[in-house]
Amino acid sequence: MHEDGVTLILKMDYETRDFLLQVNPGVYYVTDHYRSYPYVLLHLSEIDPKELQKRLEHAWKSCAPKRLVEAYDQGSDT
């Protein structure tokens, strides 16, 4: 969460970030501070909950240990 309490910061690759910035600039944006880093900011009040879930899941899978991702994908609680 960003310190403003209404913005979420997500890590993602630059290609996906650039695509989202073009397709949905009302939801996704980047400040000068984050421009050189693989992060995007998003307005929580503007994003569809299903899209938010998808983005959070993808961000988690990109940095979680492989065994946890595999367990999650199999529906395991471990």
C-alpha cells in the first residue's frame, strides 16, 4: 500500500506495466519516483475487484517460492 491509503503499488514487468498504462490510465499510473523501477501504481477505488485479484495473484506468483506457487495452483493449503 502507498502511504496515501488509496493507492496500491504492484511489482510487474515493464512490458505489462506499459500495456496497462496505455489501456487503462484511469486505474494505472506511474509517478517519477517509480518510473525506473518495475512497479505500477493503481487507484483501488477504480479497479474491478476481479482484475485486482488477478494482478495481486500474478505479483505474488512472480516472487513466491516455487513450492508455494505449485501448492497454490493445486489448491493445497500448504
